[in-house]
Amino acid sequence: MPLTPMDSELFGQMFAQPEVAALYTDHAYLQRLLDVEAALARAQARLGLIPLASAEAITALATDFEPDLARLSAGLLQDGVPVPALLAQLRPALPPEAREHLHFGATSQDIVDTAFVLGARGALAVLRRLLLEVGDHLAGLGQSHAATLMPGRTHAQNALPITFGLKAAGWLTPLTRHLERLAELEGRLYAVSFGGAAGTLAALGQRGLDVAQALADELSLSVPPTPWHAQRDTVLELSAWLTGVCTSLGKFAQDVILLSQSEVGEVGEGGGGGGSSTMPQKQNPITAELILAAASTSAGLLAASARSGVQEHERGTHGWQVEWLVVPQLLGLTGAALAHSARLLSGLEVRAERMSQNLAASNGLMLAESLSFMLAQVMPRAEAQQLVRSAASRAAGGAGHLVTLVRDQLGSRGSDIDWARVTEAHTLGVSAELIQRALDHYVHVRELAAQEHR
């Protein structure tokens, strides 16, 4: 196994979504650095700070330049950042009169951080599309199974009857909030980094802010109030958002694993699940396991991202490199978790008959709460609870159905109770309304996302 499975041809799609992974190859990363250098030159030419011919030459070179990776790697090891070695290769390839206008007034971190933002923007566009795909699947499940009865479980024990549609709505709602959070995050994250050597833009005199705005316009980014060289809160916010998505998908995947256990059997992964080399009867929930692996790993990476935000003075030391280790992995893992979730949901087997069987197998024990409240209409509540508790103990021991045991024990005292309504289908509370609220919320947020990214 390679040091980084995400970069492996064999393991890659297990732990990174291909489109996101393609954004984080060496070639794609270096091209973003070149794109920022070219945008800076065009911005400065537009402001009359460098000749237009120089900007055109820099842009043309950046479009098809092929860096020497071996020399870049050696320079990176020496300088700790790829920009100086990249500039050293670019300048000899430019006309002599344009060389001094390359990287004019900028510092390496301006280029690297702005390129980071461009990469994150591309990756988040992919993640948004996948998040909507997962959301659409869950919304469909919520709607089509709004009346599919199943056991509700608390502390891993049978509790009250619910519907599978409500469970799906419970998986959907956090993802809807993540879509809302993403819109808020993008407004803060998509900002140009341009501060010069110490965040004062001194090399550009009084034109520094003009250049920052022109560069931002070139790249369709915003300009923050101050340069953010050592202000890493938006990077942490991105990391937290990615981890949050993975965690919510992990909850869904954990539920799928529990519901697909042999003893439960209420759902199954489509396509037969994963096989065993020695036990042909097994259908392992492999896709759900991969989602959970992403969720668990992202939690550890988030801790590293939080620590990397503690940076020194106007420019940090090692925190920057920690971000390089952490954030691309988080983007890749989140993409993989979303892609796996979409695939799992597209073929999810919902076994309504088994859900009904599991309800029936409880001998009415999941009606205990409903019975207690109905009996409280004809007797003190404490007495009602005690009666139901006693009957539940007998039902659990196989003496019969809980409702029958309670009804027999009550005799004529239960004549005013509508026993026909003491069934699983009549104990769902406002489940239908809750499902509809979840669906309406998702549709609203989905429409907003579509409008914002047309």
C-alpha cells in the first residue's frame, strides 16, 4: 500500500473522488500558481503599473509552460515554497523587458494562498453537486417511504414505531444545513491573498489596494479587509465544514450497517454488497464502511487543521505546511464519502416486509408509551404506567401481545378506550408533517443553491 492511498491507482477511488483528486495533481497545482501570476500581471497592466506587452507575454507563457519538476522539487526543499524556483524557471523564458514585471510587488504566500483558494473553489463545486445528488436520493426516500413502518430505536433498543421516511428525513436535514453553511463559507473563503512581504503592500506604494482589487476581479474573488497571511480562520472553517459533511454521512452509513445486520435485515446495499473469500453467504456493507472510514479520518485531520491556525506574527512558520498536508486530504475524503453515499443510495434495498416483521416480533412492546397515555384517560397516570410495565414484562417473556394483555387485565375498565387505534400506524405523532418540513427545507435550499451558481 502506498504512503497516501488517495494518490494510489489501486486504492484511489476508495478514498478520493476522481474529479477532486484531479484538481490536486502536481500539474493542476502548478497551473494554478501560473494562473495567479498571469492574473497579477494583467491586473497591473490594467492599472498602468507594468506594460501591457509584459502582461501579455507572462499570460502566454503561463498558458502552456511545462516546469522542470526535478528542479522545482529541489528548490521547494530549499525554500519551503515552490514559487521562487518556479519564477527562476519562468524568467529566462520571458522576453528580457518582461522579466522584471513578473511577480511584481507580490510575495510567495500571495501566490500560494490565492492558488489554494482557486483549488478549493473548484473542489467545492464538485462537492456541492455530489451533495445535491445525495440530497435528492434522500428526499426521494423520505417521500416514497413516508408511511413505511419500522421500529424506532434508542440506545440501540426498540423504542417506538417510526417510518423509514422519517429516518431518511433525519439523514437529509443535516445535509441541507451543510448546503446552507457552504453558501456562507464561500463568501468568506473565496478571497484573494495579496499583502506583500509583511502584509503592508509597501512595494506598490499607494497602489497596493488597487492592485489587490484588480487581481481579485481577474480571478472573480473578493478582497478581505486585511491580508490574511497569518489569519487562517477561513481555512479552519473549510476544514470544519468538510469534516461536518463526513460526520453526517458517517451517521447515515452507521445506520445502514446496523439496519443491514443479519439479525435486523431491514436494508441492504444494492448489488449484493461485498463478498467474502471464504463465506459465500455474506453480503458485507462495504460502501457504508468506506463512508465511515472517511468520517473517522476527517475528525483527526480537523484537529491538525485547528492547530495549524496558530501562526506567528505577520507570517507563520510550520502551520502553512500542515495545511498542505491536511486540507487536500479532507477535500478528497469528503468527495469520496459523498460519491460512495450517492452510489449506496442509488441501489439501496429497503425491505419493508422485514421492517413489518420486526415490528410484529416485539409483541406490541413498542406500543407501551401509547398505551400508558391512553390508560391515563381512565385511571391515574402512575397506575397506568405500572399496569403497562407489568404487562410489558409478561409480553417480553412470551405471554402474548402487550395490547391483549393490558386489555384483558383492565376488563370493563377499558370499555371507553378505542382499542382499534392502539396500533403502530396510529402512534406516529406528527411524523408526516416532520417529513414534509424536511423536504420543503431541502427544496428551498436546493433552489437557492441553483440560483446562486447559474
